Amino acid sequence: MTYTVYGAAGSGSVPVEAALTLIGAPFEVTEAVTWEGDHERDKVATVNPMRQIPALITPDGETITESAAILIWLAEQHPEAALAPEACDPRRGQFLRWMTFVPASIYSMFWVRDVPSRLGGDDPAAQETIRVRTAERIADCWAKMDSQIEPGRWLLGDELTVLDLYVATASRWTPRRERFAEVAPRMNKVVKRVDDLPELQAFWAERFPSSE
């Protein structure tokens, strides 16, 4: 009963791999560093026609893509791990809100930022404008989230959820943790706790070492 994750170190597959680590479910990673070229994206094409990571193959052979969907699904499939509020939990609405906000408002920016020629063409000035403005947009979205969320020990209170894993990973991307700490100081305290989870120390060191 082994899961297969198509992913890469430092990528959007990291929170999925972290969740599986905490759940204690066996999984293997098919490494596909998709930003390194078509030869890497082709590794994912058979399971995701978008040729993007992460993709999860369940023990039953089902393919699930989109990081938020995978994380929510895993939490529901493994309620014993208590990594998401249940449907009757008053935190459920905010959990779903922020689990969709992160990919819609923040993660999506990296499709443009990582390869600015996708929208800026071959114009270096246009590409630089895209880099600057996407970084500002990402920082602004983190600030908006920080102003509207009420963290406890974790982002939704006293219990760790996959949202904590998601934000702890995405906050390491550009504009990186130093800027994240400036614009999202309340959430920054939480992600540092996620960084320090004893159960994930070996995992972080292997899959996404801290840049701090």
C-alpha cells in the first residue's frame, strides 16, 4: 500500500511528502525537476498532461494532481493523523479558505515568475518588471493572509494541519523567509515551529534545507 509522489526537492511536492511522513504512510518519490527542461517534464506527462508536479498516485492507482487537493485528500483519507479539521469542525471553513488561497493567489505566481518570458516575451525589461511585480504580489498576499488569520500555536489554533505544512514550504520560495517575516510576522512564528518539528528534521534536511 505505497503511494508514489512525482516531485522534486524544494518544490510543491514537499508539503505532500511532509504530510505522508507525518501520516507514516509508505511512499516513494519519482524525481522530476520540471524546471530543468522537457526531458524532466516528460517524466510527469504520463500521469499529468500539464507536465507539472506534484502528482500523487494512490495505492489504488488513482492519480491526483494539484497540491492543495492532494493535501486535503490525504488528510481525509488518514483521519487518525488529525491533519485537517473535520467537516463538522468550526475551523473547517477557514481551513478550506486558506488551502485554496495559497495556490490561487501565491503559488500561481511562480508559473510566471520562474519563466517570465512566458508573458514578457524576449524583452529583458518586461521580464524584470514581471519578476519585481510578482515578488510584490506574493508578499502582499502573505500580508493579507497574515492580517486575517488568527494563529494559535499553529495557523488554525492548537492543532497542526496540512495548511501549516503548505505555508511553511511556500514561504521558503521567493521573496523568501526574510521578506515573509516582514510582511507576515504572526505566521512567521508558526512556520518556524513547523521547521522545528522533531518528526520532520531529517525530512527538511533532505528535501528542503532552510536557506536562513
